Amino acid sequence: MAEFIAWVLVAVIAAYACTGGTDYGAGFWDLLAGGAERGKRPRWLIDHAMAPVWEVNNVWLIFVLVVMWTGFPTMFQAVFSAMWLPLALAAVGLVLRGAGFALRKPTRRLAQQRVYGAMFAISSLVTPFFLGAVLGGIASGRVQVGTTASADAWANGTSALAGLLAVAATAFLGAVFLCSDALRFGAVDLVDYFRRRALIAFTAVVVLALIGLPVTHDDARYVWNGLTRGLGLLLIVLAAVAGLVTVLLLWRRSFGWSRHTAVASVALTVGAWGFAQRPYVLPTSLTVAEAAGASHTLRWLAIVTGIAIVLVGPALVLVYRLDTMGELEELSDADTGAARTSGDNR
């Protein structure tokens, strides 16, 4: 049962990495879009593409926290004790990001739009970096039961590399999805704009992955061994193939399928990390069995998880499907209560 719940946790982390990661990537390109005039069109597309689903994607993060807290309380305590600072910074970024995105659209004053837009864009960079840094600290074995909070737990080579990879991967996902969204919203001029950025982001992922080879070999040896043999290696190879297929599809302008292969690339990478850590949740000090909660708690968690999948899963799939088909409409000014005032556009 503990093994099953552990794989549920890995699957949910992969779901959040793909769905939430796409939104973080959109925010990353929002940050680099340029000034008010130059970045007006890309930001318009980002607003319209994200609006129907950005809150839905956070369901996966809540799922991660609930499963981790309930199923593996010892791990939860160890991680949040040793990593409270980067997790707090990620949480602040998550809140500011949501507030910035939600408030930027109905606001009509240009100065306020810039403030809220900066909150959204910068937080879209900060949050995935610190979440990646936490995963890097765990993979390097720096987090153990009883480990006190220290900068070394997350300010190290593996954590920095994982944080940068998280940012690059989200930028890749965001750009790939925005290529398809540009076609969906009739913004043909933005298709090549985001296609180029998707290719640049993929190049950054490859470069960082190559840099990470010697870093993980020296600093996260257990995970390195898991990624270079068995199922971990197989999933990494499949993830690389999916990434290369995505590039080929982008090159051939097949933007519908490129979204699926990009998601597969990220999800397979998360799965490879899960296999690489087996049987540990905290390499090499805490196994899945040792971290698991009481057996009756795990049974109830499995039951509740199954019910949630049956009840919530189809609804989420329907929302994502309707969004990609363009069936979900954005809120109007009447819906949000926004009204133009004499000080607008100043």
C-alpha cells in the first residue's frame, strides 16, 4: 500500500509539473515580452490562453500536499523542517503570481497593470526555481529526518541545477502550448514568435542536462545510479525521444501533437526521478516503508484518492478539453466588475 501511495505521489507531481509548469512557462515569457507596446500582443495571448484553467491547475499542488502529509508524515516533517525557506519563498511566489494575474486583467490603469504584471511574471520565475531547488536538495541526500534548516540543504550545485532545469522545462512547455494557442485565437503573427522561444527553451534544457551529468554524478550519486540503469534510464531515454519529437513537430508546424509530446517529455522525466530514488523517499536515509503512515491511514487515503480520481478526474479532463477546443470564454468587464475611469491608461 505504501508503494502504491508513493507512486500516486509521483504521478501527481508529474501532473502538476506539466499543467502548472505550462502556466509558469507562460509567465516566464510574459516577463521577457518587453515593454508595454512591444509586449502587448504576447501578453494578450498569454492572458487569454491562461484565464480559463490557471486556477484549475493548482488542484494538483493541493493533491501533492495532501498525499505527502497524510501518506508520508515523517517525510513531510523532514522536508518542511529542512527546506522551510525555499518552500516559503515558493509559496509567496505562488500567491503573488495568482494575485498579479487575477488583478492585472480587470485593472484599467496602466501603472497598476505594470505592477500586477511584474508580480505575475517574476513570481512565475521564482516559484518553479525554488520548487526545483527543493527537489534537488532531496535528490542529493541533504534532507534527512532531524536535519535542521540550513542554506546547504538547498543552496548547492544539485539544487541550483534542478531549479534552473525546472525554469527551462516550464518555459519549454509554455512556449509549445502558446504556439497552439496562437493559432486557436487567430494570432498568426505570434506562432513563429513562440515557436522560436520553444526551440530556445529546449536548447537550454539540453545544455543544463549536459551540465548536470557531472554534477549529479558527484553530488547525487544514488539518484545518478538510478537514472543510468534499469527503468530510470529507459524513462530518461523515452523523455529525450519525446523532447526531440516535439522539436521535429514544431519544425513541421504540427502544433497540436507537439503539446502531447512536450507533456510526455516532462512527465517521463518526473517518472524517471521516481524510479531512480527507489526504495527511498529521502535518499539514502528514509525508505518508502519507513516514511509511510499507519496502515489504516494508507488504506483510507487510497480509498479517498480513488474517489477523487473518479469524481474530479473526468471534470478536469473536460475542462482541459473544452479549453483546447476554445469553448471556454473569458470573463467580460461586466462579469469582473471592471469599469473604465478617467485615470485609465496613465
